[in-house]
Amino acid sequence: MPGESPKSGLSATAVDRARPRDKAYKLSDRDGLYLLVKPSGARYWRMNFKLHQLQRTASFGRYPEVTLAEARQRLLEARRLLEQGIDPVHQAKLDKVAASIAANNTFRSVALEWLEKMRLEEKSAKSLKKYEWQLGLVMPDIGSRPISQIKAHEILLSLKKIENSRKFYTAMSVRALCGQVFRFAISTARAERDVCVDLRGALVTPKIVHRPAITMPKQVGALMRAIYEYDGGRQTAIALRMLAYTFVRPGELRHAEWKEFDLEREVWIIPPEKMKMRRPHSIPLSQQVLALIREIDHDENFSKYLFPSIRSTSRPLSDNTINAALRRLGYKKDEMTAHGFRATAATLLNEMGIWNPDAVERQLAHAEPNSVRRAYTRGQHWEERVRMMQHWSDYLDHLRCGAEIIRPKFGEKGPKLTLV
């Protein structure tokens, strides 16, 4: 037939020179591949095949967009599918749908879904804001990329930009966060693996710097004396003392609400949505703490918060207020912070040797890192914690006043009591 190629197959020149005729015609290549030339001049790569007693035609694209070599490669892939009993035409449609889905499932869209999942799981507003900010650091680079197509080196390049600004902790945190987004994509069938795993060891590991805290008894006594001599705002002075006695996280104290306190039962119950580990936490109230609460000069009719902002009663105390008070007392940020009261209590309570370490950990609201041990240590050690918290308040007063303690009203020296 005129225009057909020899059995050895078509040449690139023959394909390029193929001209339209009044009727469509074929130029045969080898292994069943042929070029269909239409009267319009359009040229298409085709292969006819039979599968399950049905005659089918596979299309491999249009020339010159698809070259002869590329058409032969696509033919080879189609023949391999046929050997497995797979219809290459149907598979091509599935691949097209998969590519469309992948294009719509960008890193940004999956990350937004993951963030919504975190909201539904009632993560704190502070955590959600942090997640959004950290993910935003990589969005310019990979946000529009289909998550299933993102390679490890793409994420690394984005993280290196963060490292170049000396934000090593942030870079590691962003890598971990991206890993959570990838694992969410895997669980929802939009990615096959977490490529962030390949970046382990690729980032600078920053030196761990523990939060500043005072843990020597003599220095703790000096700190407590300074706190009791604080001449700033009355509300801040009470918050400082209460933080020392309860050693809760600063954010938990700032957001403390009247409804969380049962003064008759002498307990403060923090709801799970305010806790780092998303579990409710109970704090036994010592006599010193109860006295401080009674010294607060407003109630829930004025503000739901024990320590409202000076600018708005509908907002809690600023997150920098307590640290600013410590700076005013002469303690630098590398000496003592609001969070440091937790390390102070953890160190000294454990060094006393009279308290079950698990009771101390429960009072700190720490999670047991060993999952097996956690399953067998569900007790709350409540009675011991009640004794421990009163003892801790008495101990701080002892360090502040010497060999004897007092349980003063706000702003008073009060009578001295023998430390038991």
C-alpha cells in the first residue's frame, strides 16, 4: 500500500514527511504501532488490540507533540499491560483521573484539611495559630504542588531558607509538622509515603537550652522575698505568688476562670481544652493560695478571668506580664522565667525524697512517655498531691522567712508558725 513503511518500521523522516490525503490513511511502524494521518493534516499514534474478545484502539498522542521514539515507548508500556490482562485504554483513563485528583490535592489544600481536623480535635487557639504560621513558611515553595509529587529535596530547600536565618528549632519543627500533613495525606489516600522521613539528619540539630529556672533553695528564698516585695500592680503581685505556689503553666494561670475554682472543696479544675495534653487537670489549693484568691478585688460579674487584662475585662492577662514583673524584680531572662517555676518545683520536690515521683509528675500534668507504663499508672495520687501542695506552699514560705513559716494575707507579714 502506498505510504506504508517497510517492516523495519518508520523513520523519523518518513513520519515528518507524511502529508494529508483525501481520506485518512495509516503508516505502519513495528509491533502494531501506526500513524493515522487525517485529511485535516492531523497525525495520531495508534495501536489496535484485542482483549476479552473485544477489538480496541489505544491512542498514544499526536505528532509532533509525541515523537516516534516516545510513541514506541508508550506502545511498549501498553503491551506490558496487555500481558497482565489490563486494558491500556481503561488504564489511561484511570491515570488521567488520578492525575487530575493529584493536581487538586496540593500541599496547601491537604494542610488546610489537616488544620481543620486539629480544630475539630479542639487543639488550643495558640497551637493552631502556631501551626498556621509554621506551615505558611513553606507554602510559597510547595503549597501549589500536588502533595503526591513532592520530593524530599523540595522540602529541604524550603527548610534551608529557614535555617539560613539561624532559626534551627523552627526548621526542625516545620519538618515535623510537614510530616504530620503527609501522614494525613497517606491516611486519606492522597500520598503514598511521608517524604519528610528522608530528611532526618539533614537539618542542623540545635543545642538544647533548658528554660531558665532557679533551683537552689537559698536562691528560691530570695526570689520569694522579692516576689512578696513586688511594688507593681496588685493583680500582677497576686499572680506571681499564685504561680509560685501552684507551678502551673503560665498560660493556664492567665486563662484561669472563676468557674474552674471550687473553694469549698479547695480545688482548681482546669478543663482539657486549656491543657497542653488535652486532659482535665486538678490542682489542690493550699491555704496560701486560697488566701490569695480571696484577696482578688473583683468577681466573675466583673470578669470571668481571675486575672483580666488591664485593657479589657473580656481578655486575660497579657502573656508577657509575669515575665516583665520578674525583669522588674531584677531577674534576667536567662535567670528566671514564668515557666521556670515548674522546673523549680519539679527539682526541689523530687530532691525532698518524700514524694512519689509519679505524684510530682501528675501535679505537673506531664504525660508518661512510656506507653506501656502509662497504661499501668492511671492513678492520680490525689491524697498525696493534696499534702504535697500544702507542703510546697509551706516550704516556699519557710525559704522566704527562714526556719519558720507564715501564711499571710496579701500585703501582710503575719504571725510566724513553726514549720512541720
